[in-house]
Amino acid sequence: MRRLFQFKGGVVLKEHKKDATALPVQPARLPPRLILPLKQHIGNPAEPVVAEGDKVLKGQLIARAGDAICAPLHASSSGTVIAITDQPVPHASGMSAPCIVIDTDGEERWRPREHHVDNFAELSAQELRGIIHDAGIVGLGGAGFPAAVKLDPGGRPVDTLILNGAECEPYITCDEMLLREHALEVLNGLLMMRHALHAKRCVIGIENNKPKAFRALCEAVRHSDADVEVVEVPTIYPAGSEKQLIQVLTGKEVPSGGLPLDIGIVCHNVGTAYAVYRAVELDQPLISRYVTIAGSVAHARNLEVLIGTPLGDLIEECGGNRDTLHRLIVGGPMMGTAMHSDVVPVVKGTNCVLVESTSHDVPLPSRDAYAMPCIRCGNCADACPANLLPQQMYWYARARDFDKIQDYNLFDCIECGCCDYVCPSQIPLVGYYRYAKSEIWNQEAEKRQADLARERHQFRDFRLEREKKERAERHKKKRSAVTQGGSDDKKAAIQAAMERVRAKKSEQDSTPKNTDNLTPAQQKAINDADQRREEKTATSPPDRPQ
Amino acid sequence: MTLQTPPSPHIHSGIHVSSLMLRVIAALIPAIICYTWFFGWGLIINSAIAMLTALASEALMLKLRKRPLKPFLGDGSAVLSALLLALCIPPLAPWWITVLGVAFALIVGKHLYGGLGYNPFNPAMVGYVMLLISFPLEMTRWMPPFILEQLEIGFIDTLGVIFFNHLPYGLSIDALSSATPLDAMKTDLGQNNTVSEITANNALFGDFAGTGWEWVGTWLLLGGMYLIYKRVISWQIPLAVIGSLFVISAFFFLMDPDTYPSPLFHIFGGATILAAFFIATDPVSASTTPKGRILYGIGIGIIIYVIRAWGSYPDAVAFAVLLMNMAAPTIDYYTQPRVYGHARGKD
């Protein structure tokens, strides 16, 4: 039995998981149109390799990964590419981004199989990562980091590979249903990941409110005789957050600003393991996933949804009314994002679609519109799993004191929403922290730009100075070359010229002057004049200026 | 169809400032009933005057500060401050004492600092200290338990005393009043009596602290426990206040039981329990980090004892709370908890 640890704080939430787990998972209806954003992952967007009008097959590569941190994209179904254009994507800002739009033909024709792997253990870690990368697999827990990158420890030792099946947010049950229905496949995917990482240990963490999923996993482990621990963890939100799950299972903390790999741990979501299994064993790229549809719908349930399916289609399929939508949340009620429209598609990281309509009574009690002042009750600090002081961070976020808020470790906030949930003043705390973070990022970007500009300016000054110096140097060299003489020819020429000048001078000296041939009388007159002048000079008073 | 797009989280526990305040008020009610049982209708009348004054002052200040009335008048904080102050005022104090104290507490102690959430000092204690310093005579006219009952002074008569300073049968207030147990203890100790001599001959001193007061304290303790159980207040501050007062008073009591009263007397006499659970725990003016709350509470416990034992006031709860209110921001700054993923021993 593994000794479990506790993370600090957290909140106990109403689960609301019963409804959507009553029905078995089935494939969602094929939508007439698929919208596939080129960027469904952390990193740069994929680059399209198809053009408008191209026919594509199910599973066919339609956009390739440009650089290291990127994931390729595949057609979720067969059909025709009708546009490669900006479409609304699931983002908090309601922004549009480049997407490949496919009109499906209803035939679901697969591309031919590209590889057969009989025994993944015979593949090298690099080959395995190659398959995973080519299948476009990203973290399915929501963050969407390319899985192949996270499966490459870069030579660093991996002690424990943790598979996250905690699923701590209310309403979301897609991982639970996946484990209940495909425990063996998830387990195989985990073993493939372990092979890629050369991890010593494997642990699957699962919240203790999913006994069926737990039993299914235990059964799968027993059946395949794999050396994998399946551990139930207490149901306290946010037990499914990577950092908190690591703490519960190992007692270790991920260093601030670091990665789990820094403490020899890699953490993946159970859905990712399933996608890895399908890519390696069945040669199926990531073109579908389990999605929970819950809230104001007649039949809350989980569906296997093709990536790119518009949310509106799912809402209709589950008996929801698109005309009376009030709030549409992608993800869970604690960390999910409210959408601006229901035309946005399901992407690789979409685990849940939470519908709230005006006509339907859904227990999503949201905070008051009017926030009272903070009374420093400290409920937020008690609830914070990162052990931050949210009340102080709020104070500095409001004051826009972004230095001070970083002293209070803003960037260790995981935005789990616990503080916000328990705040008696109903302050949208997480909104303030997100605002502060983005302001700081903007300031840093501006500062980088300013630094760059200053650097450029300084370099220009330096260059001008250097050129000036070089010019001066050149002049000096020239001058010294002239005075000291460069070559012997020059010296000789100068010498000759100077000789000539001297000769000419002596010649001039030898020419007769008007005082040369004087008569004695003339000579005497001159001598007398000279004497007079001298006498006059001598007798002149000394104070008189000469 | 316009979709709402607030930031996450999209659910809330439903807890409000007003629900916290109402719970604190509810926790005070048993003690108020007990107090009335021992000391008559005065507290009920004072509480009513205090609450009306509080709501009027709050409304006036909100109007002047151009803040919405409804959320703030309904948050219960003004009513709670009024009740806490009423509990600290002698039950037969004239009405204007209560009005002045509460108005000062809310206008100066709360709204001039920015209103709810911004006051560095506990408003009730600000009002109380102002009264104690400005009107020492009215503020020290306490009564022995059951005196009003013995004299058959009922509700209407009490109203007469509070509003018109009129007592039936030609009695004077001074004839009724007596010192509190803490006050009596202090005065008598000053006359070189031993603790056992003082308590032996005086009906003021009950079974373990002071007749009547010890039971009011017990009910306050139970109310406080309820608040901790309901997580309205945290356990650190009450435990630290009472714990530190217990340790320091036990130390001196064991050294010299003739000069220093027992820890029980210190804890149940006077306003210790009220302070520990209801006043020091006022979140706005208290320390807010877990370690900080303990330091803050210890500070209050020590200051209470120091002033009671060697200062010139018989009780010191208000001074102790205000002094530690001043220290709270500094305490908070130096007691930040270790954040997840940061090395132990460093920040």
C-alpha cells in the first residue's frame, strides 16, 4: 500500500457526476462540417499541407508540425477541404484563428494503414516518440502540451510515471467513462509511455469517487500482470491538478518555476495514454476523444466526439436548446472557459461542455455581480493548495503593484479557483490574478522590446564611434606616412627637391647687390649714417619705447 | 443570444459577508441572554440603541461617500460592531454614552479609514477606548449581579435610568454600582490584601472568576467554539490569546498565589473570552497568515496580562487588541507561509 500525502487547502465540491455516467459512451453523430484549428496545442500552429478543394480521407495528415514544439493535425473524417481560414476557436477572448474547414462526405473512409507495430517493446524510445508525434497527440487533460515532447526526458532519469485519472472537477466524467470502458487500452498506452521514458515506476492516481473505474483498472492490471500501481486518492478539489496529484502520491513538490521532471516525475492524463495506444497499436492518429456534455441538456452524457465538431451540434444531440443558451463553458465549472459562441469546435484538449440555459434550472450558482470589499477573512488562504496569500495578491493586483504581487509569488498560482469559490465578498479573485499575470507578461514583452531597441541604439553608437576611430586612425597613418616617408624613392625625391631649393638659394646669394661695388666716398657716407643711427639709439632715454 | 463570459471559476460556495456576520451575531445571543439574566435589561436596551445608531451612522457615511446603501447596510458588520460595543458598556450607562461610542466607532473608526475592509483598528474597540478615556465615571459604573432583580427594577425602570437618569425609590446610581471583579481585585491587591482574602469575603467573586461574569464567559466560549466549528473564525487567534494568557498567569500564580490571581480568574473574568473569540478575530484588523494569527493572539494575551497585573487599568482587552492591530501588517509581512514548490527555510 502506498503511503499517501495531503496537499494543503482545497475545497470539497458537489460532484454532479451521476447524470453523465448513466449512459454508455457512443460516437457522436457525424457533423456536416468539421472545423480544425491549426493550433490546438501549446507551441506554434501546424502548417497546412492540403489546399481548398482537396478531398481528404479520415486520419489523413492535413497540417504538419513545423518545429519541435508542435503537433500535426489530421482529418477527423473523410470529405472536402472547403476553406483554410480564420474561424472562432475555443478561447476566453472569443478570438478567431486559422482553421481547416472540412465538409464531411458521410463515408468515413480511412486512409490506408501506414504502420504495423507487433510489439512496441522492440521499438526504440525515439521510434515510439516518432509515432506519437506523427499521430498529433497532445495532453488531453486540457493543457495540450505535445505528448511526444513530454515523453522525451532528454537523458534525465525518470523515477515515476504518474497517470492522472483523478478528474477532480465537478460534472466532468470523460476520463472516468474511458477507464470504465477501456481500462486495458489505457493500461497498454501507459506501458508504451513508460517504454518511451524508461520510467522505473508507474502509478495511476484516481479519485475515490469513481469505484467502477478503479475496479476496472485494477482488473486490467491483474489481467495483464503489469507492474503498475493503481491508487485511490481522496476526493478534494484540485486533486487532479498535476502538482497536487504529485504531492498526494509522492509527498514531493514540483519546484517553483520547474517541471515535474526536475524531481524525476512525469505526469500524463489517462486520455493521452489511450490516444498513445490507438496511435501505436491501431495506427490511428488523434482524431476523436471522449467529451462530457452536461448541464442544461435533456441527456447529459459522454460521447466520443470527432475533433472539430462544433459545440452546437453536441448540444443539440444531447437534447439542449441552442436558442436559450446563457453560459457555455468548455472544461469544468472551476477552471473552464466561458465561450462567446456555440459555433466553436471541440479541440484535442476539450474534456467537457457545460451548458447553462435560461430555460433550464442548472445548479451552477455563480458569484454575485457586486463584489464586496475584501474583509481579509483568510478563507482564500486556507483554501489555496499552493499555500499562497490570495488576499494580499488581490490587494496588490487592484493597486497594480506588480512588483509586490510577484513578491507574493503570483506565478505559483495555478488558477484552480478555490480562493474565488470560498470568498465571502464574492470577489472574482482568479480574474484579478490572470489580469496581473497578463499585465506582467505585457510589461516584460515591452521591456524586452525596449531592451532590444536600446541595445540596437547602443550598438549604433558603438559602431559610429568605432568608424570615427577607424577613420581617425586611417588619417593618422596617412599623415605619418607622409612625414616619416614611406618609401626610399619618396625620400630621395624630397632630398633632391630640397637640394634644388638650396642650390637656388646659394645662386641667389651670389647675385650682385647694389652695395657691392661702392666708391670710398659712398662707403664712408654709409658708415657715417650707421654711426649716427647707433649713437641715436644709445642716447635715447631708456623709458622711451623703441 | 448573447452568452455570458465571466472569468472562471463559474461556481461559488454561496457564502456571503453577511452570512459570516450573522453567524457571529447568532453566536453572541446565548451570552447576551445570560448577561441579561444576571445584570438586567440594560444590555438589551443598550444593544437596541447601539444598533440603531450604527445603522444610522453607516447610512450617513455611505451617503457621504457615495456608496450603495443596500449591500453595506445589509452586510451585518455595523450591527455586529454595535453589539460588541454594547457588551463592553456598563448596563446602566446613559443613552448618549452608547450613541457617542457607536457613532465614533463607525464614523471615525471605520468609515474615515475607508469603510468595510479598510479599517486598521477594530471599530468597536476604537469606540470603547474613546469612551473609557473621555467618560471614565460613566464607563466604570458596573453593578453586582442580580441587584436590579433584588430591587425589582424592571424593563421600564431600566429605560428610565438609561434615558432620564431616573431611578425609582429615590435611589442613586452610585448606590447601585460596584466594581467589576477585575477592578475589585486590582484595588484590593493594591491595599496589600492577598488574593484568597479578597475572594473569600466578597460575593462578587463566584466559583472561579466572578459571579455572573464566569457564566457569560462560558456562553461566549461555547459561541466561539461554534464559530470555529463553522469555520467562521480560525482557531489560531482564540487559542493563542487564551493560551498565552493562561501560561503567563499560571507562571505568576504558581510563583506567588497571594499576589497573582489564578489563570481561570484571568480567562473568565473580564472580557478575555469576548476578546479572544469575537473581537481579536475581527478579520479586517487582525493578522491574516496562519503563523501571524498565532503571534497576534499571543501578543494580545501578553498585553492583557501586563496591563492587568502592572498597569493602571483593571482590564486591558481593548488596549491589547488595538496595539496588536497596529502590529498586524508587519506580522503578516514576516509570516508569509512557504509557497508550494519553494525551498523550506527560504521565502
